[in-house]
Amino acid sequence: MPTQMNNLNFEGQNIYAGFDVHLKDWKVTILSEEMMLKSFTMPPKPEVFSDYLLRNYPGANYHSAYEAGYFYLPIVQTLFQTLSNFCY
């Protein structure tokens, strides 16, 4: 019986994340170079988001964007600590 391999590899690809940050949740949109991949709402926890990126887009170069404001700094600090390929 044939088996299907589900090894994801985004090595060398750029993944972009846009944030709309609120106190109770974040609206996140994930894009590649060619298309929008996913848009969703999540709890405001940068650790959960970095786990999501590593699980769904392993090996990618991660980039983020957010409107200027106070709440983004802790997010960026956590993403820098948990993702080796993170740029903003």
C-alpha cells in the first residue's frame, strides 16, 4: 500500500505575516511571494504564533509587518528569540 509523505520544506522561501494587534486577539494574515496563504484570528501570544510558523512553514525566512505602536515590540522580541530566520 503506497504511503503519502507530508514533509513540509519551505527552505529559502519568504513567508510574510501581517498583524492587527488588539488586547484580546490578533488578526493575522500569512502570505508567500505569490499568494495569500491564510488569514485567521488567534490569541495574543507570540509563542503560539512562532510555534504555528515552525509547524506549518518549516525552514522559511519569516518577515512581519505591523502598524507602528507599543504592542508590537514584545511580539518582535519573542519572535526573534524563538525563530532563527526572523526578520521584520
